[in-house]
Amino acid sequence: KDLIGVVELFVEIVLGRKFKAKNSRILEFKHGDYSLLSDYPSKQKLLAFFHLTDWQENFGGFISIVQDNKEVLRLKHKANSFSLIALPAGAKYFVKYINVYAGKKKLKFVEIEF
């Protein structure tokens, strides 16, 4: 099976019901990069992240999940780890600015939306 099929099967086993992946992407960030927080309200969704690189917290680049303008969860990157997040309606997420301490290192992860 391909990666998405394996993740779909894993999610089904863990949660006890089938979920179909809607979107997936491989993301790479370096010093100076970040993502923006959308102004549009989000619908409830399930997100999976495969963290591909070890990453020090002082580099920035963590995934911040916010709801009602407050951070409710911070995902830190650790190589070969997997995060499965049920994002409630109205919650949003972004990747924090990668600062100078990252040097030439690159942050890489896979994001899958269900």
C-alpha cells in the first residue's frame, strides 16, 4: 500500500471507523519561513502529521493550533514521529516563524487532511 493507504488503515484501527484522506502535502521550511493563519473559519477535520526531521524547540517552526485567539496545542517536531489531531470547528493552525538559530537546517513534514 502507499503511504496514504497505510495512514487511512491506521486511523481506522485507532478510531474504529473509516476516514478517507482529502488532501496531503509534503512541507519544507527553512530560516525565515512560516505559514499564515487563515481568516476563514475552519470546519471540523482530522489531521495527521509525519515529522521527518529532528528539530530543536528554540528554532521555532512548531505547529500552533489556536481557537478563539488562544493557543490550545503546540506540536513539536521529532523525527519519525506521527501526530493525529482532531481539529474542532473554528480551530486553525499555522507553522511558527523559523528563526536564525535553525541555521541552514530544514524542517520537513507530511500533512494529511481527512
